[in-house]
Amino acid sequence: MKVLMFGWEFPPHISGGLGTACYGLSKGLLYNGVEVLFVVPRMYGDEDGESIRLIDASDVLLDVNEVKYHEVWRKLTVIGVHSILVPYMSPEEFRRASTFASLEKTDIENSVFKTKFQFSGKYGHDLFKEVARYAVVAAKIAASNEFDVIHAHDWLTYPAAIAAREVSGKPFIAHVHATEFDRSGEHVNQDIYDMERQGMQAADKIIAVSRLTRNIIITRYGIHPDKVKVVHNAVMPMTQQHKRPERYFPEKLVTFLGRVTFQKGPDYFVEAAYKVLKKDKNVRFVMAGTGDMLPKIIRRVAQLRIGSRFHFSGFLNAREVDHVFGLSDVYVMPSVSEPFGISPLEAIRSNVPVIISKQSGVAEILRHALTVDFWDVDDIADKIYGLLHYQGISKMFIHHGKDEVENLKWDDAAWKVKNVYEEVVQRKNSIAFQS
Amino acid sequence: MRSICFYFQVHQPVRLRRYRFFEIGKNHQYYDDHANRTIMQKVAAKGYLPTNQMLLDLIREYGQQFKVSFSVTGTALVQMEKYSPQTLESFQKLAATGCVEFLGETYAHSLCSLRSKDEFVNQVGLHREKIREHFGQDPTVFRNTELIYSDDISEMVEEMGFKAQLTEGAKQILGWKSPNYLYCSARRPKLKLLLKNYRLSDDIAFRFSNRDWPDWPLTSEKFVGWLNQLPPEEEIVNLFMDYETFGEHQWAETGIFDFMRHLPKALFSNSTYKFLTPSEAVDSFNPVGPIHVPFPISWADEERDLTAWLGNDLQDDAFDSLYRLETLIRNTGDKNLLKDWEYLQTSDHFYYMCTKFFSDGDVHKYFNPYDTPYEAFINYMNVLSDFTLRLEKTVSLPLEIKVQPKKAVVKKKSVKTVKSKTINGAEPVVRKK
């Protein structure tokens, strides 16, 4: 079995949940004996090269130290396509960011508004054109490679997968990590919605990251329930146990980590923080991440006069994320809509008890976590206070949560994905045989 | 006798470096030494040094006829000592001529006059020491940070022994009155007021190089012509401006130095005006009336109020968080903490958090090292959090150990004595704690 995968972000440049999921899943597939041809838009390293580049696997790949994967890693080929596509970006943001990039010399390196997208070079400002261009390249790749099944992650890559299917005649699996409804609430971008739906309709099978997402796919996109399968995400084991970093302030720390956007519910975190601080001054809060709501959040923090206890760290890289988890006593994910949500798993892995929104996919599989309605700030505040003050519950969460998370393995998730592959390939073959 | 009075403000804040959340409690170095050094040296080379030399030449040429005054903040002096000693020397040379007056202000260019009398008195005292140390003068005229003034402030300034204060000739306090007279505080008439003529001052400080301005180019002769058009009974024209006007806000290429160099000559040959220092002006004229200022004014922006530094939530949260620490500060003797406490009060930090982008955005942008007010706020609060932790640590430790056992003993005794007295039938004694 060999899969042509249109994925996102391969190491060493991983910045978000989607990249982490693609990486973990590929590793798991390799472990299950699936060969992976991984196509990824890359704006790093090959800026002046040709548009398609075969990346030396040893260059970017798996931890060679991991003996388990040592045998299988040569079954993976990574193809970097020179493109500035990045996940989680609206057409407006894309235009702004790419315009920004063409201005010479900007000093955003040191800013809390620094994003993970640092464009360089000259690009068009139309996201949809870039998606179409990517599909053309994808067709080229599909024509010159052998594989059994096509697997694409989220809407930006659906046109590429459809093009690859046209060229090769192989079945296509759409993997839905987030929908436009998660990103924008009820104010969906019609163009994006249309592309998502086209992709889902064209797909032979759809994988959703949670039951929550599966429901959205069925009710909002009108897809037949039989076509949609749930495979929950997993978490990669820590390669080494980090020592808990030393904390230089006496207060406890409550953390929000994620894009500061409507979807993630940062405003509810602020209101809850205010309520906790009214009761207990010996707590600090940190909001790690950036996004379009950040200015509004900062203004609200100042308005509530809690700026001396509520901090902003800006966007964090992987090492800094580990660091901030190491400092934290509670992690809160008050997402308004979260198809899955890998970061609570990472928090638990770092021995941090978590409070997660009921409106999240991860709530379907985590038992040792407190769940809240994102809008219920009293409840969130209550639970933060409880985890900070009642050792019994926080200790139990740390203890059992870790076991729970360690059992969520990508190898198992990938096995389910592999079953989906086999199913669609078989069906395709039998149809071909019949006709 | 008609006169003009020049006063130049010399100020550099001690700028903060990018201080991250992760450093709170761990790293106590807050300042961007590199930026502070480069900016001081750049401004010295482009502005302070050549302008000081020009003024010195003019004083030598015209003797006692040419006079100016300065207010130099403590934070600027500290940075001159460190990064540009020759600038300090050149100011000292000017001080030695006897034609240059140095004014009093807060040490750290702070906004404390709006919040705390104790801190205000403290900072003015620190500044006085610094001026005495470097220039051998004892300031008798006061200028508050950004010319901020109100009736309340005038009380404190008068009590500190100053005979006059400089402030803005703001429309909202003057109404139909002219700024070109000596006035006095309504509440403390002993305190005289010199009001900035903002039109003529800003012609030099802001509009000088503006080619869209109908009066461009401004020559010394044209300026003297305007002075001559003022009603003859008006006594004094106060030209107050940032010293960075020369060479920094207005580059040398605009002709600002030539303008200033020729101004005395043009003035002496075509008019009856004289140069006076602020304290000479106060001694030469009688106040024509009191000025009521119930709400603080300043020289900033179109509104001439405090909204450049205070009023939005970012600024108010930061300001409140800072001055909440004052009682703790009074109990610490730690020199480093006191130094940081001063530097953190500098008004510039609050100016960076200003969100008035649209009306005076250009000026604000020019002076702002941060991309947005939000970043300024985040950075300042991170630094302040670390500072607060240090302060709490040093102050709380000795207090707990020393004070508590003593108190307990005293309490017991006093209870006993009271009891015994009432038992004996004597009059119950009400004791003060």
C-alpha cells in the first residue's frame, strides 16, 4: 500500500496542530507498513530552486534514534512544493501577509504580533489562485509517481487531491481537521465553503477528527453519514522527559495556548481570569499565541485592570511551548468550536491538568479532564480555582491523565486510517472488475 | 520693555528592552542599553553638541544680551554621563556663562504630580541635587513634565519654594486673554506663571520645515516681523520647545541652525525686544491676573490635556499598577530598586501606549519604539511584574521578622494596665494605638 499524501508542515518547521497531526499520522502509517509519498508546500530552504523538490528523507525526517522507526523510515518520500500556502489562513489574511512580505525590511521579529508566517520573495496576493497553482503541480506529481490512494488534509489541498485523482484514477480520501464553521462561526466565507463541499463530495471517503466534526460534515455539508468515518487524533510520545523548568515567580500559572481568534474563545479566558483574581491574587495568567483578536483582548485585560497579573507571550515555537507547559499549573482551552484540539494532550503529557471546552473533539476521548461550556465563565473560573487549590483533583488528573494520553498512539490511529485505505482501494478494484 | 524668553526641554527616557514573559522573576535588567546609547550619541552629534556650540558663540558675541533657559531631566543627565560626557561638558560651559538658567522639574520626567505629593516632592528634590551637582545652580523656576499644570499642582510647587512655573498658554484656560503677559496661580498668587505662546513656538518647533505651510520658508527677519506686529503693550513672548528641535526634529539641512544664529541680530537691529531668562522675567514684570486651571493641562497634542499619557485602559492599568507600589517603595532602601522605580515612572512609557492614532498620530509614531500601543503595554507590564516581585521580596522579609514579636508584647501589657485601672475604680483610660 502506498499513499500520496497532501499534507502540511514537515519537520523541522512545525507550527500548528495540523502539522503535528500530519507528521504523527505519517509516522504511524509507516509503522503500519504503508509507504508514504508526502507532498508539502514549503517556503523554507528551496526559495530559489525549482518548484518541486525531492527532499532527502534523512534531511528532515524522523528521529533516527527511534529504533522502532528505523526500519521503516526509508519507505517515506517527501516532496516539497515551493508554495506559500499555510494552513489556517483566510483569503484576507493571506492578502495582508503576502503584501506585507513584499515590503522591504520589516521589524516584526521582535513583536508579540509576530506570526508563524514569514513570507519572503514575490507572490501573488490571491489565495485561491495559489491553491489552483498548487493543484497543477499536484497533477504533475501524480502523473510521475506510483501510488494506490490519495489522502488530503483540509480544504486548501482538496483541489490538488482532485487533480491527482483525475490524472491517476486512484481513490481520494479527504481528511477534515477543521471546517469553515469552526473557523468563522456562522459567518462563513462562501468560496471556502464551496471548495470544502466540492472536496467532500468528490472524495471516496471522508475522515473526521471527531464525532463533533463528523456531525458538521453531515448536517452542514450534506454528506451521507456512511461516507464519514471518525479517527481521533493522537499524540506523539515525548522523546525525552523534560525537566520542569524553574519558575521564578511565586504565583501559580494558568495558561491559554493557541491562536487568539474567535474560534479559540480567548475572551472567555480573560473573563474567567478576572473572576479568579478577585478571589485569589496569587495567580498569573498567560496567553500564548497571536491572532486577529489580540488587540481586543489586550484592551479588555487593561480595562479590567488585571494587566499586572495577565501576560502575553506572543507566538511560541515548539521549545517555548514545552517551556510554558513546564511552568503551568492549569491549561485552559475554552474553544468555541474545536474539531479536535491536540494541545490539551500535549499539556497533559507535560503533567499539566486541563480544562477543556465541551465543544471540542478531544473532549470525546479524554476522561481525566474537566469539561466546561465555553461561555460559562463562572464554571471555568470555578474549575481553575479548584485545580489550583485542591491538590487531590489536580494530582489525580496528572497521574491518570498521563496514562490516558500515552495510550493515544498515532500507530493506532494510523491503523484505522489504513483500514479506510484498504476499504476504498478494494471497492475501486471491485468496481473496475465488474465493469 | 518687551522681551522674549527661550526655554528648551532636554529629555531622553531610559528605554526598555524587549522583556519577555519568560524572564519575569529571573532577569532584572530592563533597559535597552544599546538603543539608549545610540540614540543619545546620535542626538548629541546631530543636535545637542552643535546647538550648544552655537548658543555659546552667540553668548560670546552678544555678552549679557543673549539669554536662554534649559530644563534637563535626570534621566537625560544620567545618560549623558554614561554615553556622551562631552555633551554634559558643553552644557556646563553654557551654565558658566551666567546667561543660561536651569529650571527645576521631576528627576525622571514623571507624571507623579498627578498622583502622589510625596513622590513629586521626592523627585523634584532629586532633580535639584543633580542640577546643583552639574551646573552649580539652584533652580527657582519650575517646569513640570510636559508643562502639566493645574491649581492643585501649583500648591505643591509653591510649597516647594519655587517663585514661578512654566506652562502652556492653552486656549481652554486663557479664553480671550493673551499668553504674552505674566500671570499667577489662582490658588497660590505668589506663584507666577509663564505661558507658552504656542503659535510662535510651534512655528519654529513644528512648522519650520513644512513646505506646505504658506509661510515657508521662515527666516529670522520674518519672525522678528511677526514679533513686531504683536500689540505694543504685551510684555513677554515665551518660546518653549524641545531642544531636539535643533538638528533632530528639524534637520540641519532645513536651515534651523541658521535661523537661530541670525535671530539675535535680526531682533536687535529691527525691534525693541530683549532676551530674558524665566527668573529675570518673573522679577521684571507684575502679574496681570490669576489663571484658574481646575483640570490639568499640558503642551501636548491638539487637546493640550493629559490624554497622550493617561486615559485609555492600557495607560490607566499600567499607571495604577505602578503607583500602587508606592507604600512598598517607601520601605525599601535598595538603591537598584529605587533607580528602576524612577525610570519606570518616565512619562514616555505611557506615551507609547497612546491609542490616539488619528489626530496626532504622526508625532506619536515618530517617538515610538513599539509597533503598536499593545506591545508597549505588554512589555511595560512584564517589566513591572518583575519589579513588583523584587520589591515585595526585599520589603516583606525584614518586616515579618522584626515587627511582629514586639507588637505582641506591647499589646498584652496595654490590655493589662487598662484592666487594672478600671477594676480599681479609676476613670477608664482610652488609649491611642
